[in-house]
Amino acid sequence: MNNSLSQMLMNYAPLIVLFVVGWFFGARHERQHLAQLVLAEKSLSHIIVSTERFYQPALADNTQGDLVLGSVVIAQDYFKMVIARVLSLFGKNLTTYETLLDRARREAVVRMRTQAQAKGYNHIYGLRFEVSNINQLGSMVEAIAYGTAVMSSEHA
């Protein structure tokens, strides 16, 4: 019995080690990305973003609206997907997908705000999101955030 247990450990040890290493580096990358998002959101917080579609801010002189958008494709690591597949069998919340979608939406908004800042705008209204799966496994999502950017005199 002892020999079969040690043989089993020898067979599956590389798989377990790879799983743990993959999980560690995937979680580390996700934490770094979330920290970068917090810094970027803070540095771009002066650009007001609103979901109001027909809102008409007080425009600065000689300005007009311009379409700005941010697009990102983010992939989930396969180790978290394994956990998500197991949890889906039991009808549990798939928090791994929730964090993937949250990161994608936030990154798309940061990129949209960056584009608005580069064009000299300080207000985005009519914000809309488009999120779609890239592959059938659901491990990659594309998020697009777009809206109308203007130079507003309200928050200048």
C-alpha cells in the first residue's frame, strides 16, 4: 500500500506543482493589474464619465462632441478556469469570471478616459459597454467602452 501511494505521488507531483505555480503567478498578475487600474483610475478621475444618454453639459466655447472608445481583450488563466468548471457543476458563483469581467470593463474605461484626455476633453457622457466572449471556453473576453467626449465648462 505504501509503495502504491508513493508511486501515485510520483506520477501526479509534477501536475500538482505546475497547478500551484500557475495559480500563484496568475493570482499575482491579477493583483498587479488591479493595482495598476487603481492608479490609472485615480490619475484620470478629473474626467467625468456619465451614462446619461441625452445629457447636454454646458460646453466650453468652440467645442463639439467626439466619439472616444477604449477596447481591451483579457484572458483568464486556465488554472482558474478549472476551478470555475468544478464550481459550475455545483451551481456556485463563478467569482473567477466576475473578476475577469470587472477587470476588462475597468481597463476599457481607463483606455477611453486616456483617449479623451489626449484629445483635451474633460467630460464623457452616454457611456456604453459591449462585452463579448472571444473563444468558446469563455476564458477570453473583449470589452469596449465608448461615449461622447466634450470639453465642459461645468468642471473646468
